[in-house]
Amino acid sequence: MRKTETKIKKGKKGKKQTNKKVKAIKSRKRKHTRKNTGKRNIGRKNITRVQRGGNTFNISIKDVYDSINKDNFEICGQAVQETDAHNIQLIYVNKGEEKLNRKPASCSTIVNYPMVWHTHPKVSKYYPSLVDIFKVIKHSSNTSYIFTQYGFWHLYCPDEYDGFDKLNENPLAIEVNKILDEFYYVSGTGREYNSEITYQLVDELNKTIQPHINSFRIAWYEATDENLSYFV
Ligand SMILES: [Zn+2]
């Protein structure tokens, strides 16, 4: 979860270097000020000023789950966490189109936030899409939470990578897509939960992606009260 790992990054070299220095300083500072809250660190600490306006509002994790269970569309937004000691606050930004005839209906936050979240409602698959996975790699966002009826996914990639604009032509993306396709069939089209195969999927995705993108990680948390208590 450290953001200071040295990595070959492409593009905007000058800017990146500066960022790296700043990140290194921030990270050192954080080490000294970090409180031991006894909680696992599942979120990245993004101190982001929340810009109010439009139709955005704070949404509780309970209301997010109400939507997953009753709505046939995704909802999405920005997530903020002031410090490690704080729970993650979800901010509602938008909703996706209604899911009709199993048509994909993804929700867009319109603006790119560093930490984002979206739902996969009960009527859809509970695992991440190819686009969901590469979103944190391409860096429209570096942290993404995907809430589903059975639990949530945490995707994280502190470094930014180019070359993933055309996912259907990228060898790594093609390999990942194959893994997701297989999962579709063993999970009852992504609707039937089985914890063993879900954790296997996590391992397989990490093992496949990390040799190429080594700061990438994906994790799965079942929807227990304890796991959901990381969110306000
Ligand atoms: Zn998704």
C-alpha cells in the first residue's frame, strides 16, 4: 500500500518525479503520525476536498446496500477518508441507466476522483468488469470500491500506466478477460456466491496482473457487519 515504490512510469516525466518526491515526503510524515486503530488498512488515505454542488450528497453504506437490493441500476460516486483513523465516507454523485435486457449499464462519476465507488446491483454480476479493473491501472482513479450484494471489491493501483486504451488489443487485458469469462460460468453467470471460488479469482487476478503492474492489488471483503463498518 506504500505509494513510494519506485516504478517505471510513462509520460509526463518531469511532473511524475515531482509527485514522487512529494509522495515520499507525505508518506514519511504519515508513518510518524499514524495511529494504531487496530483496523486493517483497506482504504487509501485521500485527503480530498469535497466539492459540493449538483446533486451530490453523503450516502451511508446502509443506503448503498438498500440500492443494491432494490434498484436495477448502478449508483456511483466519490469516496473520501480524512485519515486512517476515520471511516470512509461515500458521496453519491450519479446513477447509471436502468438495466434492461441485461444490457451493461455503468455509472459514471463524470469527473475523475482519486477514490471512487460504484455498485453492482443484485440483478447484475457480483465480480468486477474488465473496465472496472483497468480503470485503476489507467488511472482515471487509483482506488475503487465496488459494492455488491455479497461483499465489496477493493481495487488499488498507486502508479499510472499507459497502453491500456484499447483493452481488446492488449495482451494482459485479453488474459484478464479470459479469467473473468471463466468466472462467469463457474459462478452461475456471476449471480451465485461461492466464497472459495471468489477468493481464487482474487488470487488469479493478482498473480496475473502483478508481474506486469506490480503495485496493483485487488481484494474481496464479504458483506459482514465488520467489513462494512469501514464505511460511514
Ligand atoms: Zn462495475
